[in-house]
Amino acid sequence: MNELGWIIAGGLAMSLIALSGAISLLLTRRMLDQLLLPLVALAAGTLLGGAFFHMIPEAGQSMGRLAAGSWLLAGFASFLALEQALRWHHSHSSNSSKEKPVSYLILIGDAVHNFVGGLAVAGAFLISPSAGAVAWIAAAAHEVPQELGDFGVLVHGGWSRRRALTWNFISALAFPVGGFCAWAVSRDFDVGWLVLFGAGNFIYIAASDLIPEIKSNNRWQSGAIHFLAFVAGLVLMGGLLVWFQ
């Protein structure tokens, strides 16, 4: 499969993850709470592992330290600015606001987030299929708990289940759109910077949104489970590094 084929297939598969939020309707509130935080911890580990084990080493070696660091920090800062502008954090919490305006903010935030994620993952695929696969896995691990929470917010905010699924999926289509845009500009420009930009996004999401969630629990048993799930995400990304070498 060529680069465009990998990008389109990966983008559409990522969009389908938006439908996973419907699983939350089959779970009790207690079950959902017990499931979400371990998934969040796993996602934090995979995002950081993907960034530090794969994306930064792959893309950083093709440019100088200043340029590489600048694009990495630009990716980090862009998500800080995005969250401030939308006044909403992708906290992956089931205890989200039920006000309808917040539901629209969630969809807008997801669409922008997915577009940037599509740029980053496509940039990794343009470097190599293995780098793209790792970036996709890291992004997918982040999307599952997010979609569980987002779908619940939309339904509790007054949306019908069908409408919530439909619009959640539509916002997720920004991911393959971003991937196609990255492929289109790659014919004229070196897109290694997109990988570093995406790595900065991943680091911000993990450090600012996900890790604070798993640190908020005061029970040592839950803390131990969350830490092990976080380490499992790092080990998964490290294992993929060994596998693809």
C-alpha cells in the first residue's frame, strides 16, 4: 500500500473510533467510572511513549536542534491556545457539564483536534509505515476514552443517541481531512516538522489533560492500577520500537 493509501485507511479507521462512545450506554455509571481512568492512564503512556520513543527521534534527526525544538514546542503551545480559546479541556471525565452549549464546544474542539491529529499521523506515515503505525496506535489509545466521555456529554446535554453518534462521527472525519492535507503539501515541502508538531500535541494532551486526571484519586489501590496502566502504555510503545527495528 502506498503512502496515500495508509493515510486514508488510517484516517477512516480513526473516524470509526468515534462510534465507540455508544458503548457507554451499555455501562452503569460506576462501571464507566472504573473503566475510564485506567484507559486514560494507558492513553497517557502511549502518547508519551509514541512521542519520545518514535516521533521525536524519527523526525528530529533530519533538522537542527533549534528547528526541532521549536516545532515540538509549537505543537505543545498550539493545544494550550486551543483549549484556552474553547474554554474546555479534553478531560475524559464522565462528570462533565450537561449544558447544551458545552456540547457544541466539544464538537468544535474535537474537529480541530482531529484535524491536527490527522496532520501529525499522516506526517509520520510519510516518513515510514512503521512510524505512522506507532503514531496511529498512540492517537487511537487517546481517542477511545475521549469518545466514551464525549458521547455521554452529548446525550446528557439533550442530544438523541442517533444525533450524538452522527455528529461525533462527522467531527471525527476532520482526521482523514487533515491527513489528506498533509499528503498534499508533502509533494512541495518536507513534512518532518508535522511529526514534531504532533509530538508536541501528544505531550500536551498527556501532561496537561490525562495525567492530572489519574493523579486526582486518593486511594492507593486505584493509584497503583493507574500507574501500572500508564507504564503499560510506555512498554507498549517501547515494544513497538524494538519490533520495528
